[in-house]
Amino acid sequence: MQRTVPITRRLTAAILTALAVALTAHVASVLAFSIANNFADSSLGQMNAYFLPATLLSVVFLFLFALAGGFRHWYTAVVAGLASGVVASVLGSLVGASSQGAPITGSIVGPLLGTLLTINLIFLVTSVVASVTLGRRLWLSVVDASTARADARRIALVRPPSATLAAGVVTHIARQEVDTDLADAQWDAYVQVLDEHGFTTVEVDAAPDLADAVFIEDAVIVFGRTAVIASPGSEHRRGETAAAEAAVVELGLAVERIELPGTLDGGDVLKVGATVYVGRGGRSNAEGIRQLRAIVRPLGYDVVAVPTAKVLHLKSAVTALPDGTVIGYPPLVDDTGVFDRFLPVPEDGGAHVVVLSEDTVLMAASAPLSAALIESLGYRVVTVDISEFEKLEGCVTCLSVRIR
């Protein structure tokens, strides 16, 4: 499970962090000795020359630490500041001694280490303090800047239907003929609804040879600033995740991955507040759920595994209204008692809602009775025809990944 940040952003954060910490240590050291010598011109020049090698070396070491993510936590920032301060100070003093003609022998090691408690002490202490405060704050602000911009918008990832859509796998319903031209038109209408309700739609690159790639929800699950790349339970769908990962990385989200032998489809993951219900069925296994639990627990979520045997994915049976009420078609739900609040709907297609806002949801046109029920609860319901995707066990949630 590896966390990924765009390389350009990591490089920028590493360079700025290294420069900020090293220059702070340099200025603090030179200034301290200048004050002690009443700002004598000769002292200022000598101290600047003395600490310059250590500062340059510190920039290199701090850059490497920052590039490796050493400033994400305060304790690793302490290690970065301490290690770079010690090594840069000793090597800097060695360079200075060598430039003045001092012989480089084993006998010089003791005096060099002794400088850490004398002339280099301020440089060392400032390196540690600046790393934990200024350096870490700068690193986090640069690394997370694009994520903050993404959070300020409502983004929906979508993926155009493939020309091979009709070959998509079906498991719990009989195969029907799919009209791909009609599917294209229905997908356009679906995306238009998202656009009209304040989402910025981002198209993930089409996948001509991946029939099910249009159901992008199965490839990635987003938890705030973290995107979890799925490990599809169907082997033929595993090629769908690469483009989805590229899209969330471009948005600046941190990335975690479910690794084989764990399997997890995004369609099996239902978020209701801080609770994450995960369907344990044909596509998501126990190891995948275990890995997801380990990923999201530090993010403040609790994972509840739900038996799912009657449908392809958990969200084929249940989704949730904006107030957290779980809705579902009882004949397709293995255990309604798992959920804190459960509302039965009269049609299987009525179990699926996409939350567009706190008072508006998107539903399939195939479930008018369910739409009327949801409207009676005070919600505005927007409907869209997705009949060709329903023939492939798809629903309104499958066709996008919403990032809020």
C-alpha cells in the first residue's frame, strides 16, 4: 500500500523545504556569532564563509529527506533535521579545515565531532527546530496544495463507454442486447446532469478494449484527500485501474492501493458518514477488506463488512440518502439489520442514488415509484435514463466517482 504524490509537486516541495531549513540555520548561525562580535565586518564575513559548506551540504541532505517524504510526520522531520544538521556540520567543518591546509587524518575526527557542541551547535539546533516547524509546514502546504484546490471544487470522474461495451460481463441477470449508440447518448445525458448540478466532470482516458471501464466507480474509491485504487475481483477488469490512478494523481490526491491477493471493487464500498460498509461477495474478498480497513482507519473511518450474495456489488443493492438513511430493495439485500437506518424501496432500480447536494439526488428513470417515495421525504429527484447500462448490472453510482 503505497502513497503517491505527483513527482513535480514532490520535487517542488523538496527543493523549497531544503532551501528554507538550510538557509534558516545558516542565517541563525551567522547572526548569532555576529552579535557576539558586535557585528564586526570581519566576523560577519568569516562566519558566512565558515557555515557556507555546511549549508550547501544541508540543502542536499534535506532535499533527499523531503523527496522521500521525511517531512510528512513531525518525528521524521526531527530525524531529517538532526541527521542533516550533524552530517552537514561535520563535513562542512572538514571542508573548511581542508581548505586551510589541515592534514586529514584520524586524529581530526574528535575535534570535528566536538564542533557539534561548540561552533556548530546553533546550526544543528536550528536545523532540527526549523525542520519540525517551518520545513514541515512548507512541505505539507506544497504537497497538499493541489488537493486543497480539488477539495474546493466538486469533481466527478467519468469515463466514456467503450465500443465493446456490449461485451461487458453479467453475473446475476440474463444477458440482453445492448444498443451502444443509445448508451453513448445516455452517458452524455448523465454527464450533463452532473455538470448542471455544480460538478466539474473530468474524463478519464477511454479504454477501447475494456468493455466495463465505463463503470469507473469500481476502479477507485475516494476518502477526502486520499484515493484508494481498487484491486478488481474480475481479472479482466484489472487493466482499468491505471488510468483512474493517473487521474486522481493529476488532481493531487494521495494514493493508496489494494494489493493482490486482496480484491476490492469500488461498487462494494458504501460510505455513510464515518462508516464504510463493504460488500463481501463475488468481487471483494476478506483480504481486500482487511487492507481497506488498515488504510481508512487512520483517516477516521470504521469499516463494516456486509455479506453480499444476491447482487454483483453491495451498491447494486443499497445506497444512502444525504441524511445517511440506507435505501434498498429488500429481495436483493442479504441483511437489512446491518444498517442503522434502512428504508425499503419498491423497485430494484430505486435502490441507487447519487447525492448531488444536501437536498437533491440523481436516480434512474426506471424506478418512478422509488423516485416518488424519495420525493415524499422532501428531496428533489433528478432522473436519467441508463437502460443500456442497467442491462450490464450498472446503475447511476457506477458511472462516476464524486470528489467533494
